[in-house]
Amino acid sequence: MIYTRRWVNLLEDKWESGLWLMNADGSHKRFLVKGASAVWSPDGNRIAYLADGEPKGTQVFVRWMDGEGGSTQITRLLESPADVKWALTENHSASASS
């Protein structure tokens, strides 16, 4: 399971969030990456999530959930997306809506 945990960064006076993984029984909680609003891909091999990116602001990222765990920023929006959804296309691409 994946979930978002939020906390206050007192030094920078702002909210931050991170994605965490845990087993289905609630055990073995572990930090994954800074970000929020994670959605599993239809095939269960990737997640799409929102995080700070370039240009400055919230962008959509995709992370492979294999042993390598590489993340890629897939948007370069000027306005922050509201959420992330996987499109049911042949290549199972992630999309954002504002």
C-alpha cells in the first residue's frame, strides 16, 4: 500500500508531503519519495504522483516500482495540476488535470 504523509517544515514555514509504503497489514512502513497523490498504474508496475518540479511548482512524476525505482518528471506545466489519473490506453500513460 502507498499513502501520503504531510508535515510542517518549521524552518521554511511550509507544509511538505512524502509518499510512504507499507505492507497490507500495516507493518514495515518506509519512506519512498517526496510527493503526494500517488496512483498505481493499471499493471501495478509504476506510480504517478505530484511533486515539486520544473518549471517551479507542482508537476506529475512517474516512478517505476521495480528494484531500480527510477522517477521521471512527465509534465512541464505552468499551472499546478489538481490530480493524477492513468489513461486506459495501450501504453497506460499518466495524465494530469487542473
